[in-house]
Amino acid sequence: MLLQMPDLTLTEAARAIGVSQDTLRRWDRAGKLETMRDHRNRRLVSQAEVERLTERPRRHVAGDGVSARNRFAGVVRSVEVDGVMALVEIEAGPFLVTAALTRDSVEELGLRAGVEATAMVKATSVMVERDR
């Protein structure tokens, strides 16, 4: 006899998947997430749906604790170092993102032309994470 796992609330599902409740609501509206409603009209997510979403490839292991939603994965196009600062240009699909970093950060991340990296944009700041 198979035991069916109970459906999760949106809060529980978000915690299990590692995203915000707002992200799950957006995914639901966009058809990327299958939900159902309970008798109080609250969204519920099946355990199978949570498992499907947690099996997706995770590219941003180092940045998992970062709250930036706008991530631009791409390839470093150029790195210009001048003194203690550097400009890093990342080509991410149709976007070209330029970030000002310290020289130490560029060296620590091993950023150079041709390296895969992700620019994370939050408000007016651009953070860079090297993809491994």
C-alpha cells in the first residue's frame, strides 16, 4: 500500500525548495508550478511537485544565501584592472553587464575573459559570482 504524502502549504513548499513564497506565486501564475486550493482557498503544493522543483540543476551553490533575484549568467568578456579596482564586463545573452569590483575580488574569483560568471543585480549594486 502506497502512502500519499500530504500537500504542503506555500510557506512549507517555499522553504523546502529554497525560494520565497512570492516566487512560488509568480511561478503559479506563469504556469511553472502546479498548485491546488484547499477549502479556505489557500494554495497547496504536492510533495511530487516540490521534488520536481528541487531536482533542477543548481548552478549558484556559492550564492544560495544571496537574496538577489536578478541573476545574469554569462561569460566574462573583459577585465580591466587599474590600481585597487577593476571593471568586469559579463556578456549574458542579450545583456552586457559591467561591474566595478576590487582587484582582490577579481583575483580571488579567478575572473578573466572566457570564464563563466553570474552578475547578481540588487538595487544599484552588482555582485559577481564565478560559476564553477
